[in-house]
Amino acid sequence: MTVGELVASAEGQLASKGVPEAAANAEFLMAHLLECKRPAVRLQSSRALSANQERHYRQLVLERGRRVPLAYVLGSQDFMGLDIRVTPAVLIPRPETEELVEAAVEAAKRVPRRAGSLQVLDIGTGSGCVSIALAHLLPEAQIVATDISAPALALAQDNARAHQLGQRIRFVQADLFHPAGKRTTAAWADVAVSNPPYIPSGELPGLEPEVLKEPRLALDGGPDGLAAIRAIIDEVPPDLRPGGWLALEIGHGQHEAVRGLLAAKGFHSIEVRRDAQGELRIALAKRPG
């Protein structure tokens, strides 16, 4: 069969399984098979594939038809122009999180310059996408990235090495409730950043099948969605230097609660920013001092 015939067949198969944007998914899977960009797939519509290629493509389509997220099927996800390897051990990077990185970069530029490098704490690093993007955008930064999941940390380390950043990002296995791992006596971080789990537990069953295949640990924010956010706001101040900044990605409708939690802990200059869809999703706050 030709590329065009297989893509058309896959589109119908994926649509029958309820896969959103079935046509685009069919083309992305073919682009992956042919090792080309998606627009090039249509230019090769009359190309005949070998039996092995056809078999491989049908397997990719079958997997996507089971509602396995496209990024897991492909094995990677673009994040701020960076190729980030992903597996079911980690949350798939999303566009909102790119805006979290942008807010953290802006916060870093507000930090008074001290002797030595800029110190950044990434809480719950997952794939490492936030740390890797920050390291690219802030060449002076040294980053500590934590996660409770050993498989996630192993993948994040691989991603950092793939981008030649292994020397600038230190990965630490740590409970979210103790963000810096072993507590130090002196504040050390200029910026702390986190995309924590923030979906209320009761809302999880209603999520898209693809989302439910991502790690529950990275999604479930407890009964009100604020358990991890509350813990970070409570625990991170001793790690932040006076005048340091905390940047958080938060869920829909959580902005007022998060403002209150930050203010109660003494943070000031609190901002909650809108994402590209107009939702208040990025919280930024400064530690007193």
C-alpha cells in the first residue's frame, strides 16, 4: 500500500476509536515512521511502503487506537523547541508549562545578582523538561531537580545528558513535601519552580482516556487539588533566599485559593497570569527579604 492509502485507512480506524484529530494523528505516526516532518507526509502520498514498514505503521496505529497518548507512542514531545523523551513514567509536557518556564525566567532576571551562579530548584521534575528549558534559557543557572519517582528521575537524567546539560542539573530523589531533599540550614535557591499535581481526585475519572494513562502521581492533587501546592508553599520558603521567587503552575479556578495560601505564608508581589487560552494558570510570588 502507499503512504496515502495507509494514512487514509488509519484516519478512519482512529476516528472509530474516538481519537481526537484522527487525521493529524495518522500523519504524525507516518512522519515518525518515515523520519520526516508531518508536512512531508503528503508529498510522499504515492510512495509504496515495504511490508515491514506497513506492519510497523499498523502497530503504531493500533497502539494509538487504544488511546495511548501520541507522545508515548512516538516516544518524545517537543517542549520549547527541545526534543524531550517521554514514557508512561512521566507527565507529557504541555504548552501551559512553557509559560511556567517563561515566568520563571522573568523571575530569575529580577533576582539581585550575587557572586556565583543563579540557583534554581525544580520541584517534581518529571521528564526534566522544565529544568532543561531553564538551563538553555539561563546559561548562568545551576539547577537542582527533584522527583519522588526513580523511573522519572532516570528519564530526566537521560534527557539532560541528551542536551549536554548533565553537569548543570543535579537530580535528587525527594518527596514533594521536602522539596530540597535533605534540608539545609541556609537558604540557597534564587528561584523555585514547580508544575505539581493539581487535579482534584474526584475529577480524575472524567478525564480523557489519554490523560488517565499518565502517572496518577503527577495528576492527583488530593480532594481539592491543592494538596501538593499547599505543601510546596508551606515547605519551600526555608530553601528560598530572601527576595527569591516561587513560580507555580496551577489548575483552573484555583487562583484565589493559591493567592490566599501564598499571602498567608508571607509571600508578596503575588501575580497570577493567564495562559494562551485566557485561564489564570501561572502563579508567581516573592519571598520577603
